[in-house]
Amino acid sequence: MRVPDCRLPARALAAATVLLAACASGPPPPDWQLNARQAVEAAVVAYLEGNARAEAAESARARSEIARTGRADLLARAELMRCAARVASLVFEPCAGFEALRADASPAELAYADFLAGSAAAQQVALLPEPQRATAAATSDASATAALRAIDDPLSRLIAAGVLFQTSRASPEVLQIAVDTASGEGWRRPLLAWLKVQLARAERAGANAEAERLRRRIGIVQGTP
């Protein structure tokens, strides 16, 4: 008999995927739950790696498995995971999949959606995934950066960095944390996005040597050194 492990891989969207996970101390989870969790995690990683075709296929598989339960709240969580990966990659757009399910979302899901949109209210912070509460509650750039650095999960860290950027609170140190995180995980899509932000800032500052270094690094990631 398979016994699921509650530990999530570093690449998983730990703060949200745990809502679909089952713990070893409980009864064996149904197949749909394991299949949905695996599909959601695979879709997130495929997006971060820049594999749009795999991301679409795994997202469809996740939706199909969750739809078997008839639970709109779980579908809403899965859609939030997809949108969170986009925020981590500096793609800021309406979370259309979630918005279609908003009427059946819980306060926690609504809080996370607002967080991803950069509009979470102070009273919603306690409802956010634990890794991202401190950055959401930070009252200064310094405290936000410190809170970001303290996040252990790489994707949670990138998501928080994306929200800081969206709300014009991303210092050069935040950019470097995001670049180092994406690079360390081998996540091509967010790495390119954050490197291009660094490049734009270097060009605006007239830091020609730094701009050239960043162009070389971007070329390596794109396969055109």
C-alpha cells in the first residue's frame, strides 16, 4: 500500500500544493488526490522551465482529476498555483481561471488571489500561506528584503519577490535574490525575466560593464551566447 509523504519537493508550490496533499498519518488518499497533486506540481515546474506544451497538458490533467470531486474550491486553488508561477516570472495578468471560480472561493483563497495581484489588505495577511506573510506585512523595503531572504521554499520566495516588484518595492537586493533563486533551481522562464529587469536598470544607470555582463548571461540562458 502506498503511503504518501507530506514533505513537498523544493520545486513544488508548497504553500498551496499542501492543500491537495495527504499526510502519512492519515488514511491512504484517493487516486484523484495523488494524481491532481502530481499534475499541479508538474504544471508549475513545466511553466517555470519554459515548457508551455507540458504545462498546458498537466494543467488540463489536474483540472480533470479535481473536477471528479465537483469541488470548485479545489479548482480555484489549482488555478491560483498556475497564476502564482506567473507572478514569480513577472507575468502580471488577471488570474482568469480563478476569477471564474471566485464565487465559491474561501477567504483564504481570496486573500491569496489579492496577494498575487498586489492588493492584499492588512486583515488578509494572516490568511496567506505562512512563508509569504512576513513580506506581505513588511512596512519598509529593508524588512521586506529580510523577510524575503528568510523564505526557505524557492518558489514561495520567487512569488513573494514578484509581488514586491509588482508593488514597486523591489530593491536591487530583491532582484538579486530572485535571480539567484531562479538560477539555483534551473528555472529558465523566471531567470530570464529577472535578468532582463536587472539589465534595464543597469542600462538606465549607465552601468555599461554591468549591462554587458547581464547581456552575456541572458545569451547563455537563451542559448545564444
